[in-house]
Amino acid sequence: MTARWSRRTTVAAVLLLAVIAAVVSYSHMFEVALRHGGPVWHASPFPLIVAYELLMREFRATGAYEVRSQPIGPSPTGSRPRWALAVRSVGGG
């Protein structure tokens, strides 16, 4: 029971930190867009667009995103799917 409680506490703490980081990052990028003269309706989706572009670059760099050449599947070096390697590289792990 102690291991389960520890695991749940760890997951809750990581999720809380991820939410805090997302809110701070979004608000920062929103302010950057406003500071550079963008209207509010342009500044609102700007942080999401930047995050999407960064994620897609990582997918392409790791080979996880290959348009119609082959489906996303297990990586040649292990059992993890290629998209998991791309997400891992974005997270710095």
C-alpha cells in the first residue's frame, strides 16, 4: 500500500507541476505576442502554435513523424514507439 500511495503522490505532484508550467509558459508567450504589437485574438493562440511547432520539429528530427512513408510503430533500436522518443526528447529526458 505504501508503494501505491507513493506512486499516486508522485503522479499528482508531477501533474501539478506540469499544469503550473503550462500556465506560466502560456501567459509568458501571450505577453510576448502582445508586447510585440499583436492583437489579443492573435496573441491567444500564439503560445499553442509555438508549442505545436516545437513538438512537430522534434517528431521530424527523431523520425517519429514520417508522412506516408511508413506507419508510426516500434523504433528500430527498441520497443518504444518512435513518437515516444520524440516526446521524451521534448521533455528533456
